[in-house]
Amino acid sequence: MRSSSLIFFGTENFSTFALSGLIKAKWDIECVVTKPDKQAGRGKKIRENPVKQMAQKYKIPVIEFTDTEKFENEIANLHSNLAVLSSFGKIISENTINKFSKGIINIHPSLLPKYRGPSPIESVILNGDKKTGVSIMKITNKMDAGPIYAQETIELKKDETKPALYEILAKKGTELLLKSLPLINNGQIKPKEQNHDKATYTTLIHKRDGKINWNRSCIDIERQIRAYLGWPGSYTKINNVDVIITKAYAVPSKEPGVKAGEITIVPQINALSISTSDGSVWVQRIKPFGRNEMTSAEFIRGYLK
């Protein structure tokens, strides 16, 4: 059995940071486990995910996870007793967990036990948190409830978008993993149990969640625009044009009598202002469906005049 070898589980762009880091650190990666190829785009062409592409580039064997029983048979003869998991997107069976005597080590982009579940990065932005972080934990059969080896805190400026914070946490998570993994592999550190009484949970985000409700507060809407940038996007209709708002800022106001969702043009900066329950959102950048992103001023010239 190869004491320094491991199996890597991952699918999303977030996973590629950890996989790249492990490759550069010269870990012996016995194979990569990832979700199957899927159709994408208007042409429904089969597209390989970025983890599979990276594995193939470095000639690392790939197993596509389609069925738990089939997968357990496929890994039965693999030798590694350690695994790393990052944004895999599939439930790991107890049999698979038990195969790895040194554990399956997960990078989770939150300060566990806060924000267990599938959308911790979005939740941090939506809730206006002052800090977040990454946790290196051991996988158990309960979601994100395993004991923790290491954590690192990151202070937030409160203007982060999801793509920007995603990259920050992916890089920090990889750095912390590479520091922790040799110690875990050699048995030099033991994980500490989470305080389960303080656990909070996130939910899966759907396309419908991106629809802007202008009856909410301007601060909540501005956070939503940052949290959902990329996908699902924060979308609405302006002058019967379907648009995604990609950048904006909140302008709270105590002035009563403005109807939520009412659109005006701020003449001094030639920008859109959309009223909310407690003020307005001033739109800086906007993307009509099927078109390129543009400034608010460009949208006004092209669609409102």
C-alpha cells in the first residue's frame, strides 16, 4: 500500500484549485473520481468538467461516478488509504468512507459548523457576514458534520461577489489543505468534533431564486446581486426587457410613498434607479438576455430612449 498516495474526488471549478495544488506538491494521485460528462450549451454538446480535463492533462486515471454500487466495485482494488474531496457534488456512501483508513478529507468553504450544505459562499454574502473562512474536515455519513482538522478565517469587505469570494476561498482552502495533509497522513494531528448545537444549514439554489423581489430592502437586493452573480443571476424586467443586473449599490431612504419596482433615471449620472421597500437600488451594470453586459447609461440609450 502506497502511504503517500490518495484518491481525489471533485467536479467543479472550485475543485481544480485543490487538484492543481496536490499535483504541484507531488502527491501520488492514484485516480480522480468525478461526475460524468454532461450536455451543455444550445447545441447540447457533451462537455467534460474541468476536473476531468485536468486529470487527463496530467495522465491521472479517471473514474466517473454514475452509480454507488458500481463505483464501490470500481475502487475495490485501489490501494490508497487516504482521499481528498472538494466540490464533488455526490453523496459518499458509508462503505466508501470506511474504505479509507486515514479518511476522506474535505475542503469546505465556511467556518463550520456554520453554513453546512451546498451554498455556503452565497449564504455568507446574502446574510452580510463580516467574516467567513475555510474548514479542513473529515467526511462522515452526515452532511458536513465531520470533525475538523484546521480552519482559517477571512475578513470580508462586504463588497465581494460570488465569483471573487469563490476564488479566494478555493485558494485559501488549497493552502490550508497542503499544510494539513502531511500531518493528517502521518497521524500527527487529530480532528476536533464540531459543536453540533451551533450548526446552521444552507439550501440548494435554484434558477427561480434569482428573480428580484423589489418589495425587499435595497440592502438585501444588492447582496443578492453579488451573491448570485454568474448563476442563477439576479433578473427582472425593465421596460418589458428581460435583464440580469450584475452590479448595483443600495441607496436607503426614509421617504415614503414610492412604489417598489418603480424605475427612474438619475440624470446627473445617467443611471437607472429602481425603488425598493426602503429606498432604491442604483444599477451600475446590466445584461439584457442574450446580449453583452453593459453600463446602465448604455442600457438607457439603447432601450429606454
